[in-house]
Amino acid sequence: MSNLIFRNVRHQYDGVNSVDIEYLEVGAGKLVCLLGPSGCGKSTTLRLAAGLESPMSGEISIEGEVMANDRIFVGPEDRRVGLMFQDYALFPHLTVEDNVAFGLTQLGGKERRARARAMLETVGLAESARKYPHMLSGGEQQRVALARALAPSPRIMLMDEPFSGLDVVLRNRVRDETLTLLKEMGTTVLMVTHDPEEAMRMADEIVLMRDGRIVQQGSAGALYNRPVDAFAASFLGDVNTVTAHRNGDIFETDLGPIPVSAASNGDTVTDILVRPEAIRFLPVVNPEKPTGTVVLSRNLGAYSLVDVQFESGMRVTARVASMYQPKVGTSCSLSLNLSGVFIFPEPGNAQYVDKPISNTN
Ligand SMILES: Nc1ncnc2c1ncn2[C@@H]1O[C@H](COP(=O)(O)OP(=O)(O)OP(=O)(O)O)[C@@H](O)[C@H]1O
């Protein structure tokens, strides 16, 4: 059974739509990330699921039980959902164990203690039970917050930017540990993030939002490799915008000819989006290939980013193996891997370059 479903849910602040979701489903045991730019309605969606906001119209259900519609509204305390926010707000005057036991009001003293201990064991902090929050690192405090949220066995965990208070190194580790734990426990999770990398690392499914609406929903691979529009393509990863002139079934570009399916619209000039890793950098000039000049070269450890300018003035960034770090001023040739090339003739109506994927050799 699906755990959380939104149907035609609308919410407004001051008469302006903040969320307008036709259908959203978080399947049992899945981790779904709400992703999108600031103000797109991610937190409002989470607050609606938690019962901290009431929808103007539509229906929200958990495990088939209606939580909110035009007649019913179940308050947050009765939804059996776990909440975790950026500011995980542990009680400073309570021990770690008492923090975890805090929400277990329906259990007797002994059971409460046992459950809190078991949860601390699960997050690897059993030996810190008697400490106070200020005696723990940021990552450990975050784990206490997770234990506290999971202790009452919520039907679904709702997490709003839970890792954004942690520094980068810690964030990656805590994120991976949290993910492992949530998966082991089979917990259903709806999580908010504005960071595409975080969403791609964590999520079974990403829900990309803009202006309160869902733009695209699917796996990280689907969103990255088959974006529905230019917004989706550029939100999930870097893209180069390349001007293309149509000539029959070919778009002529500075990066070489790109075949176009016959279904494409009749535009003669259009923008084509190209992922940096789809541009292959050829260190030796090949007169048969598009050729330009290196204008910027950065080694980022795992790979290099190389900016190449063409005679036309157009400039693209190629992502290449870090062993290549060509000098500025070097002439070079490029070739394209068509799997990272997107053509969007009309908003929301993606065209993909003819498959199977091949290079424009
Ligand atoms: N309490 C409020 N009163 C009025 N407007 C609000 C309130 N909370 C949010 N909004 C507005 O609703 C819209 C959606 O906000 P929301 O916080 O859900 O976005 P978000 O995607 O979570 O943004 P962020 O990533 O910045 O947290 C925004 O336009 C915001 O300004």
C-alpha cells in the first residue's frame, strides 16, 4: 500500500498559490526527495503532509486514511509522522536518552527507557545516553534527533533540509549513515532539499518542483538523462547552451552536426543544451572535428573543467579526465556524446537526439 498520497492539493498564502499538486505519491519504504529552488513550495508540501498546514482544497491520505480534505483534518499529533528539521532542536537540559524518550508518552516508564536505549543503539550512540546534547558533535546530535524522530515508529518520516546545518565533510558521512539506517528500517521518507546532488545521492525518486507545481518526478537517472524541459536539465546538473541552426534533419552547431528527429518543430534557430561531460576533449587537433581554443582550464581533482572558445565567439565547458589539463591558448578539437544533448522545441516537450546513442564522429 502507498504510504502518502496528495490528490489535487492546493495551498495558498495571502491569496497566492504556494502549492498546487495534482498527484504525489510516496510509496511504502521509499525515500522521495522534494527538490527545487527557494520558494518553490517544498517546505509547504512537507508541512501539509505533517498537518502543520491545512490544504485549501484536495485530499491528503496516509496508508489509505484521509488526513485532510474538505471535511476531515487530522492534527499533526494524530498523524503518526516523524518530523526532522534543519534545526533539530534537541532539549539542552535533557540527557540524550531523555531527548529520545521525550515523545514516547504512550509507553510506561520502563518501556520508554528500553525503547530510547534501543534507538540509541541503532544510531550507534548507546554509550552517550547520559551525556547532554552540548557534549556531542554536530553529527552525533543529528543522530540523536534521528533516533528521537524514529522512536515512536512513525508511519512516515518528514525531513526538511536535515543535513544543511552540518559542514560539508560531516554532511556526506551523516547523510550516508542516515540513508543506510532508514533503508535498514524500511522507513518511508519524504525529504526536502534544494541540493540536486543530495537528492541524487539519497532518493529512490526525486520530485522536482517549480512555482508550487511538480515539473518532473522519477529516478535520479531519469531526471538527469531525460529532463522534460530546460529548467529540469539545468537544475539537475551543469549544461552548456549552444545555438543551433536547422538544416533539414540536422542542427548545425559549433560542436558539429546534431541529428534531429522528424517530430521536432519547425524552428530554424534554437538553443540546444549539452552536459559538460558529453563534450569529449581531443588533445590533438583533428581538422575533421570542431576546433577551438582553450580559454580556461581547472583541475578539480577527480576531473578537469576546460572552457573552449570557437571562432564564432561561442564558449563551452567540457568536463574531462583530470589527467588532461590543457594550457590556456592551446588549440583543440571536440566531439560529442549525444546522450548528454537535449533539444527542447517547446517548454515541457523534450526532444531527444536519435538513439541508440552514438557520437558525431
Ligand atoms: N508563512 C508564510 N506566509 C506567507 N507566505 C509564505 C509563508 N511560508 C511560505 N510562504 C511563501 O510560499 C511559497 C513557498 O514557500 P516554501 O517555504 O514552501 O518554499 P521552499 O521551496 O521550501 O523554499 P526554501 O527552499 O527557501 O525553504 C513562497 O513563495 C513563500 O514566500
